[in-house]
Amino acid sequence: MSNIVYNKKQKIFETPAKMKKRMVSYLEWIDEKNEPKTQQICKKCGEKKKTKRSTCCGVGFELRTIEVPNDKQLRPSIHGFAAYAGTTAKTIWKYSKKSEEFSDVVEWFKTVLQADIEQILLNPYTKNTQGAKFVAINNYGWAERQEVTGKDGGAIVFEEVRNKILNKVRQEKNNKK
């Protein structure tokens, strides 16, 4: 995060439009940092090209470029944006209370962040069933419930249960005498 500067006294965002523009800039910066790196390797032996030498396997390099996954993926966040903008998350929340326009921009950004989180949790390659369940319950009104039924799937008759308990208590009382 080389372009992070802390601006304590300065007004960070003059208008909601400038705040949104800065948020978009932050998201683009995240995308740029997460781009896969490329590496050149020899087509014949698979050796990675480390120097500018022009031969490999006794012949000239036949290079192909491969993508190397970036193992230091950055995820966008309110705190990350605040640091990027040179302020604190607390200040971002204060801006959201300044006016309806600032509030709308912060809500838009939270929606973008929520979508990113959902994509991670709902990724079929991770088989994250708990993540999918979390998203469904907290964002789409699903409820985790268990149905309890009485004998043969019928309704539970509480009077019957109450009487069984009372009878058992009476029997135990009589046995103690």
C-alpha cells in the first residue's frame, strides 16, 4: 500500500462524488495488485528463465509465458479503503452520517464488499457449505429450523406429555413413602 497517506487535518472527501471516485480507484488498485504474474519457461525442459541468457538445453530458448497465481491476494474492505484514502474507518462511518448522498455512497461500497464476500463464500471450488448457509441466513431471510412432530408425524399433544410427567412424579413420591 505504497500510496497510503494519513491526512488528519485535511478534509478527506469534499463531495460524495469524489468519495465514490476514490472508492473506485481503490477497487482498481486492488485488482491491479491481484493480477497474476507471468513467467517465462523453456518449452523443451520446463526450466524457468532466471537470467537473460539465450540458451537452454544446449539450444536457444523456446519460451512460453505462463501465469503464476498471486498468493498474496488482497480483498477490498472498509478498513483497507480508509487506509488507502489516508483516514480511518471511523471517519468513513462519520461521512456516511453527514448526508444522505454520502450515506448512499458508503452503502454502495458496502454492497460491493458484500458481493465480494459472497463470491468467496459461495465459490463452488471451496465447497464451503457453511459459508453458503451463512450468506443465505443473514442476507436472504432463510431460517435454520427443525420441525418436531408428535407420534406418527402428528401434532404434539402437550396435555398428554404433561399428564405423563405428573404421573411419573406422583409415582416417585409414592415410592419414597
